[in-house]
Amino acid sequence: RALEVPKQLFGAARKCEEGGSLTIIATCLVDTGSRADQVIFEEFKGTGNMELILDRTIAERRIFPAINLAQSGTRKEHLLMPERELKTITALRRRLLNAPPHVQMEQLLGALNRFPANEDMLKG
């Protein structure tokens, strides 16, 4: 019963005239020990197009944004950018994933700071 209202909300985009999409930004606290929290999380996890996972261990090192790159990502990434950019980003991500999460963020932030624009970093 608790999931009925959220499911109706997520289904609202399909009920719009001519269809469409619905952008919802939400947060979810996981690993609370609550079975209900886990059930709700698992129910909606598969409905999103993108997940941004924050990592407390990165934040404790005062590295911001404290994004866990290995656990974060988007579905259908191939539709968001040209193939050349996608290949470069995939190679960058694979290289970063060999390091611990806090080192991944430090290296990515360092690379981003060396270039005036993201496009320049991807070309470089």
C-alpha cells in the first residue's frame, strides 16, 4: 500500500498528452537496517535512468563532490553523446576504477581543473 502513491507519481509521465518524460530528483538513505526502507529502495531502483551515489568515506576526506564513480552512472549513455566521446569517457572510467574511490575523485577533479572545459579534457 505504501508504494501505491509513488508508483502513480512515476507513472504520471505516461498519462501526459502525447506521452513524455518526468524528471524526479530524489534521495534515498540506504543501509538503515530497516526492511521497509530496503524494499522501497529496491522497488524504485530499477525505474531511474541515472544514479548518483555519494560516498561518506570520500566526504570524510573533504573531497567534494563525494561521488562514488564506480557505483554511479546512467542508462543509455550512448544516446547522450557522440561515439568518440563515449569511447574516451569509457576508457577514462576504466582507468579510474583501478584506484580506491577517494583517489578516483581526486584524479578526476585534478584532470578537470587542468582544462577550461570538459570538451578540452576529452580531446586532450
